[in-house]
Amino acid sequence: MTPGITRRAFLRFGAAVLAMAGLPPDRLFAATSGPGELDTEAAWQLGRAQFGVPLRSTPIWNAPVLRWIPPEASFTILGTVMGDRPLAHNNIWYLIPGGYIHSAWVQPMAYYGPQPTEREIPEWGFWAQVCRPYASARTAPHRYASESYRLYYGTVHHVISMVDDPAGGSWYQIYDELPPPTTHWVRTQHLRRVTEWEFRPIHPQVPLEQKRIEIDLAHQMVTCYQGDEPVFATRCASGAAFEFEDGSVESFTTPIGEHVVLLKQPSRHMKGGTEGEDDYFDLPGVPWNIFFTYSGIAIHGTYWHNDYGIERSHGCVNVSPEAAKWIYRWTDPVAPYEDDYVRSNRTVGTPIVVF
């Protein structure tokens, strides 16, 4: 079955979907902006090309290519349109100055501008989000130090200290929990402090037994329910089976069944596979993780693609960073701000049904 929500399923969402109808159809979710946040519509002001992408004259897959936009280039997104389907599950195109690009390999971003330096670092530190297309993490706090990682927009990191360099630059030290634990240095103006308000739970008055998440693999949809009422929905990209160069196939499909939230982390450095092979990945700062199996399967934000509606992950349920943040705040247990993680079990974790 082609991924995508059916008319019958769409009508099932009722008033909740109508409230979200003003948002682009590749994501449907409720806006909950507050101090220090931009509203959800503002999150599509800019774009970053995750790979080289063709700029076309019209939103049609074989329309003339006006030019190629190189990887890491950023640009203004003027609008979202429904065009031809170069991918069977995705007909979302972005209008940018000069033409149209398909959405699959463009990361939508909000514009925050250079950030003020937080000079008084609390004892525990604070959470921060990369607020530009990318930022260099370096091995020491100066611009000539080697780059340890390239950190992309939307990734979340734990700031633990700040220093000034002799040239007048200011740097945050961020903690990286990937064994062996280490730290990196990032220019302060490239990180936005995530406020405690942004951790405040959504609808905390709703009893645990009234909340549940349904993940529909056939339609690649994640829907949050309070009783029988859907309050939030977003397209996703779940686990897939991968064929490698030697012809072998390995399945990473998302496990079907009844689960619960077992662990929540605002940030996770995910790494796996064999370096140099097709299955290798090394992803620092994966934002807003909601784990629901002991093998490490989670709903989490994704910054390395923007292609939802199809199986494509190593088992996890990829959603946009904005959607992951909403789900993180809505699910139980409540995650305190000054914690790297919070554990859960079947008595306190929001149920998650995968089918």
C-alpha cells in the first residue's frame, strides 16, 4: 500500500486535524510555542540542502534543471506546494528564489540570528540547540582547532562551561555521552539556549490511562490520543529492510506490538554499523528521544533527511525535530530539565502501539 493517509483516516481525525489544517501537509501537529520559541509556521522560513539538489523551473520531477544547489547551501523557503511525485510517497516541493526543489533532502529551519553568550553557566549547565544551518564542534576552544563533528540545525546538546579565547571569540563546552565520554567546543553564537519552559509538559492533567500513541506503519503516521480524541499527528519514517552491495538484505523494521515509553532523552549521540560500510551512521545530538524498546528503538527528531511517509530508518521512528519535541513533552513520565535522561516502565510510561 502506498504510504499516505486515506480519506477515511483523515476524517477520523475530525476537529484535531481541522485545527492543524494551516500547516504544510508533510507534517500535522499542534503548535505550542512559548517564550524562547518560534511558532510552528515560522519553522519553514529557511532551508538547508542536505545533499546536492536540483533547482527546477516547475515542481515536476523532469522539469528543466536551472542549476544544482550544492550540499550545505542555505536559502529562503517562500512556500510549500504540492507538485509531481518524484517519490511515490512524497509530492512536497519548496518554492525558493528562482525555482522549486523537492523537500526530501532539504532541512527546514527557523531563523534565530546570532545568539547572546550565556556567561553565567549554572552548576549543571543547560540544554542548547544549534540555531544555524550547521556549527563546527572543535577539539579545543579556538577556531584553528580541528573539527571533531559538524553539528546541524535542530540538534540538542548539553552545555557545561564557557570560555573566551585570546582572539575575542566565546565558546561553549558541550558534553558528549558516547563512550568514551568526551567534550567538544562550539562558538556560543551558534547555540540557542533551550529554556525550561520548553520542557514543560503538555496536557499533564490528562491521566496516564487516557494517553496513548499509535504508530501506523502502513500509512507512516504517528498519532497521539487522549481517550478517543487525536490531539497530535505527524508523518514519520519507520524502520526498513536494507539491501547491501553484496546482495545481502538485513531487516531493521520497527517492531509491531504494544510498548510503553521506557526512556526519554533530550539528546542522544547515535552511532552504529561498521565504519566505511553501508550500515554505518554517526549522529551526534539527535533531539527529543522517546525510547520504547530495550533494544533502543525510539521516536526521535531527524536532521539528516526530510523525507517522511516511507520506511527508511534503522528501526527507529523518524519525525521532524518539532514533532519529536511535542511528543517528548506530552508523553509520561515528565522529564526534568536538569537530567540527561529519565527512565520509565509499564506503570508510568505512555503506551505506544505499533501496527
